[in-house]
Amino acid sequence: MKGKEENYKIDIKNRKAHFGYFLETYFEAGIKLTGTEIKSIRNGQVNLKDSFCYFRKGELFVKNMHISEYKYGNQNNHDPERPRKLLLKRSELKKIEKKVKERGYTIVPTRIYINERGLAKIEIAMARGKKNFDKRESIKRKDIKRDMERAKNMRF
């Protein structure tokens, strides 16, 4: 049986979110999951690549977050792409909803992890989309940083 300290090591990031959006405000939310979903998350079988959050009747949901079916699950296994409810305080939900109604903002999941108590948490961010020239600037900055690291590590 695995020790509790191994549960903390699950930390899956959405790297595409940092490339495609300007991330502004971060929130930590719980996720309403079924039994086989949490087991798949603990195995690291989550993909946040094309996921996004939306409001429905005053509640926040995450869509397109792929949690693979649990390998040892029976016929009661979960649907990998189903919308999942996010658990936030009402004041945070109102603040986020007000910001989303402004033009150009969206809610993007940036990472999913298991906290110290063994609960699955998702970090979401208020984001504005980058234009193509912004993305080129990000690539240029990353290339310069990589070249500087190479030059620093070279031996003469």
C-alpha cells in the first residue's frame, strides 16, 4: 500500500494555458468526482490541454478535462470527458462571474493536484487570449533564455 506522502506528488500542469493566454488571477477549487475518477487522478491519468470553465445556473463547471477510465473499474466506470462541477465559495463565484461577463475574459484550468489532505484540487485562472504577435514574443523570449543558459553552461 502506498504511503500518504506519495499522494502529494500528483501535479499535472496545463502548459498550453501559459502559452495561449495572459493569466491574471488564480483561484483554487475543489472538484466533484466519482470514485473511479479520483483513482485515475492519483495514477496521473489527466489531460487539461483543451479544457475550459463555464457557468451554468450560477455554478462553475470544467469541460473537456480528460480523466482516463480507471484500469480496474467495472461497468460503473466514469465517462472520461463529462463536465465536472467545481467547488468554490459563493463570493469567489460571484467575483469570477462578474469578470467573465467583461469582454475578453475566460476561465482556464492551469493545474490539477492532490493536496496534503488527499483531496483533488484544480487551480483555475482568469485569462485573456494572446494574439499571434504576443505568442511570437513569448517564443522569442523563451529562445533567448535557453541560449543564455547554453552559453552559461559552455566550457571554454
